[in-house]
Amino acid sequence: MIWIFRRDDEVTRLETSFDDEAGEFVLRIVWAHQPVEVERFKDIAPFDARTQELEQRLAREQWIQDGPPILMPDGWRGPSR
């Protein structure tokens, strides 16, 4: 899934997926004007905690979610959430 956040003329994206080959939850953070960050998690609990932490950080820094999450074309694979 992809979440898009805006602040003034900047855009940041959070992308979540599951890597079936590695058996890992993947969090990609595409910051405005910064290198892409990729974080991988074997377990869902730390993955969920990190995702929530980022959402709270974005809110504190005045980022506004732009629309609903977007489901990636290939959807969410791997273990059910």
C-alpha cells in the first residue's frame, strides 16, 4: 500500500509490502528531497510499530495525508495481517 503525505510543495510517500522470497515486511520511505529509506522486518509487530511511529512523526511535522491509501497493483502478499 502507498500513503501519500503533503506539506506545502513537498511530497512524502510511505510504501508497505511483503517480500515473499525473504519472508519480510518492507517499509519504503520516499522523503521529499532525500534518499529513499528501506526498512525490513521479520515480524509484524515491530513493522506496525515503526509504521505508526512514522505516521505520528509526519503529523507532528505538519504533513497531511493526501487521500486514502493506494493499493499496489500486485496487492499485499505473504501472511495475512
